[in-house]
Amino acid sequence: MRIVVILIAGLLFISCNKGELDRLSEQNRILRSQVSDLRNDIDAMKTEKEKLDFLSGNLRGITATIVTNKGEITLEFFTDKAPIHCFNFITRAESGFYDNTQFHRVIPGFMIQGGDPNSRDGNKFNNGQGGPIAAIPHEFNDTVHEKGILSMARVGDKSYGAGSQFFIMHEERNHLDGEYTAFGRVTRGLEVVDAIATTGTHTDDPRLRDHPVDPVIIQTIRVGR
């Protein structure tokens, strides 16, 4: 009888151990799969970082000068913080995308905004609504939105990304930090920013409240090193 009990106990022990081994084996399989997925994700991130580093390096040292009917504004770019936005702005400027558009929205003590292709057509009521077909992803960073900072406009829903419209800060506004992509700053021509920001705007129609009465034209944007 004792032998039978010992045999049964032994079988139960083996059965329990097998169940535990099966459980551990399954956990090990899942862990190996997760490690493999993580390695793939890391490799993909490295590849993307290499692409952005390449882009940032090629853009480094490029400057742009916005030529307006009120004077010139020279910009430098934060290629390490927002390489995609810098590339977007620089290549659009090179192609003439911004030529003869306007600073269609000006708010003294806040910012001046331009870059809308709609602002060429003479219809002030559709200014601020235009842009390219494809958007770019946000590159929010730690830049403080102080006077002279160049940043990218966007719609309220962040998931839509950014297009072609940009703004230059007239005074510091910290509530924009981390919410809009700052990608450059003014190095010369802050007095032109002042002149544009304080130009007269419409008082006859609330829809045009921040629109200049006399158009502020971006004649061209010169790009160089």
C-alpha cells in the first residue's frame, strides 16, 4: 500500500512539474518574441534617426531672407530640433512657393503670420485657410516662443500635422511652447517684424480684424549659406 501511495505521489509531482515547465516554456516563448519585436523597433528607430541626422547635417548653415514690401527679415534655422520643418520651409522658399504671398494675419504684441498660398488671390476672406495637400509631422521641442522665433502654424487638431503657414513672434508667449513647432529665429530685421506687427488692420469687418488694410507682401524668400 505504501508503495502505491509513493507511486501516486510521484506521478502527481511529475504532472505538476510538467505543468509548471509548460507554463515557463510558454512565458519564455512570449519573452523571446517580445525581445525580437523590441530589437526590430530599435533598429527601425536607429534608421529613422540616421535619416534625420543626415537631413539635419545637410541643412546646417542655411539661412533665409524674407523680402517684403516693408523690408527684409533674415532667419537662421534650428536644424537639430526640427529638421523636417526646416527642410519644408527651405525647399518651399527655394521653389518660389511663398513668392507674392502675404503676412495675412498680424497681431501686435503677439505674432505675424504668413505662408498661405490663398493670400495671392486678392480675397482676404479665405486667407489663413490654404496650404499644401500633404502635411508634415509635428516636431514639438523645448524652444521658448520669445520675440523673433520662427514657428509653424497648425489647425486645432494636432493629428493633422503642419503645412506651409508660419509665424514670427512679436513678443514672448509661453503658452505656445511645446504646442507649436519652433524651427528658427530672426537674426536681422526685428524692426521689420515690429513694422509689420503694428501695421493698420481692418476695423470695418470682424472677420478681417487681424488682416492688414494695406497688404504686406512677401515678394520672395532668398535662401543661401
